[in-house]
Amino acid sequence: MKKSDFRILVVEDDPEYQEALLLILEEEGYLGKRASSGANALELLGKGSFDLILADMMMPGMTGIELLVRMRSQGISTEVIIITGFGTIDTAVEAMKKGAFSYFIKGSNIEGLVLEIQKLYELKNLREENAYLLQQQESPYLLTTHNPEYQEMLDLLEKAASSSINILLMGPSGVGKEVIARHIHKLSPRSKGRFVAVNCQALSEQLLESELFGHEKGAFTGALERRVGRFEEAQCGTFFLDEIGEIALSTQVKLLRTLENRTIERLGSNRSIPVDMRLISATNKNLYTEVMHGRFREDLFYRINNIVAEIPPLSQRREDIDGFIKFFFNKFSQEQKKKIIEIDPAALRFLKEYDYPGNIREMKNIIERLIVLSENGVITSLGLSHTRYTDSLVHGPGPVNLRDFRSQAEREHIRSILLKCKGNQAMAAQMLGITRRQLYNKKVEYGLD
């Protein structure tokens, strides 16, 4: 990550001090944004993400610590540095107890604050590098297959990788569409450029347009600074547009124009900016049906589907299941630092026979949970007995209606993701690959609170 991509929100009610901090951040190469109050900061955090918050301790309406508490209660994990003119030990201790990264006393040498920001910037880069290395270790295995149809699809995509042709990946959620997209990028002549991914389902229409095309200062309420869009970030690289079937028709028109002219216009600007990137799109919808019903533009559909790959669900690749089970047990036992000595035969039978409606993503979640709940190196079926249907399959008291079993499995998967996200609806919806409204409907349907 470049310093110019490291987004810092300065929350300060003193305009002069706020301006001074922004100038320092700009001199250091960081991207600084401003908020004049805690409420203003929460509003901006609801519209976009930041890597760091510099929050004044004493502000009218909401203190810096109160802002920190509100952020954590909403599941916002962005690091916070508290800025205070009251350098008491009590203030510092309270801030750190509430989860602040550190604190800075006004009037102190500003180099101290710059060093703290540098630490967080380097930590962010280290985390991204570690995540990338883990993904690089995982991705090759997830693309290993004994299924002839899946191998044929991979062969087709690997041949197409050497070109700049647009590719459309179709298949249910959790089958590894982004893994495949990254594989194509790695094999392409654009591999030295950036791989930029956007999930269209996780963003509102206006926010998605801003994310894709960028915006100028003042383009809409809350657009306090110019922002470079993801199309520009993907220059000379690969742009992965996940869940493209969720894009509104009005945005589809702008996307079509971009693909035809290879230019974009930031929101609030008429200046055309050339873009050179390779587009890979993905969807869990049947776009042929979406076109027939007028929910997806036919001309855009033919622009993005020069090569179409339909990725089968895991239930149609049963010959790969044993290998995936071994791989994920090894992966998560290492990550959780738990040595697995024995697996209950009933639990193993479940893992081999289960249909995995959530595909590879669901298998990962189940096995990770089993590792976490293991005791003394033993995996038991207790980690699977959280639903009566799963328990029935493991212990075999009688046959279960397949539709009921799948519904209960879906209910448990949604519940586990909500717990993982600590109730953050937006984050959970993004991980599940559905909209917040769809998540709300599922919660009502399954009685999840």
C-alpha cells in the first residue's frame, strides 16, 4: 500500500488545528480527510472506510473516547489515536483501555505523532502482505482438482489469461470466484499491475459509483475531498467486479460507456480520464435470465462475457472433497496452533457426506469451528451438534428432509457469520455475498436476533 492510499480521518473541532494536522499529513504523503465532530465522523465512516482516526479528546457533543466506544459498538475496528491537551495519566489509561492505539498530547513534538502514524502504516502493510502470502499458499490448492469438467474450465481460463479479453465467472456463492480471478491475473501479462476487487452487492448505488469512478470535492454531500476511483487504481492491472448482477441499471449504463470508450469521468467532473485495465466479472445470478427480465442490460452483458466460465458447486466436485478436508484441517490447526490427533468418525462422515450449500467457504467455516472447539487434539461431533438437522446426520436417528436440512445449514452459517462480525450487518452481508436487505429477510425467516 502506498502512503497516498492510507486514509486518515482527522476529527477535530478546532479549524486551525485541524488544518495544521491535514497539512502535516499531506507533507508526509498520507491521504487526510476531515470531520468537525464525532457525529460527522460516524457519518463518514458509514459511507466509506479509513485506516486511522485522529480524534480530539475534548469536543462538544461527543468526546474522542465516546467516539471510540461508539465505533467499537458498531463493529468499526479502525485504529484510533486520541489527541488531547490534557496529558494526564488517567486520560491516557482510559483511552488505551477503551481500545485506542495510542494518544498524543497537543503541544508535544509533532514528530511523535508522525512516528505513531508510521507504525500503523507499516503494520497495515505487514498485515496485507501476510494476508497475501496466506492467500498465495491457499489459492494453488483450491485450484487443484480431480474433476474433469472443472479442470477443463481451468484450462480454458488459463489460455484466456494471456489476452486482455473480458471474462465472466458465473456460479453460486462460496465456490472461489475471486480465487480464480486472481489466478487469471497472476498468469496474465498484467500480473505486475494491481488486482483491484469491488463487491457490488455490499455498496449502495451512489456509494458504488463513487467507489468505481471516484469523485471530485463537493460532488455530493460528504464529498469533502477528491477521491480516485477503483478503475483508475486498476491501471495496467486487473479489475475484478464481484456480484455484477447487483448493479443498478443507471450504473450499468456508465459501466458500459467505460468499457466501450475505455475512459471514466469522476462524479462531479466532465473530464475524461483514460483507463487501461482488464475486466473480470463474477455473479451468482443467472445473467441470461436477468437480461430476459430486463434487470440487466443486454449490451453490457455481451461486453463482459467474451469468455464465460460456469463454476460448479462443491456438491458436483465430490472427488475433491477429501483433499479439501485434509487441506483445511492442516491450515487451521496451524493457524490455531492446535495439533489434531484424532477425528471422531461420525464428524468425519458428516464432512464427507454433507452437501455444502455454501460451498468451499462453508467448508472452511465448519472446519475452522471444529478446530477451535477441539479439546486435547480430538475433533468430536459436538462442534456439529448446534442444529438438530446436523446432529441427526451425524448420529443417524432417522432421515431428514433435504430442504429442511439445507435451510437449517444456511441458518447456522448466517448465525456464525453474524457472531464473527459481532453483529455488524454491513460486514456480515458482505462476507455472505448478499445485500443488507436480503440479510434482514433471512434473519426474520430464521428467527435470528
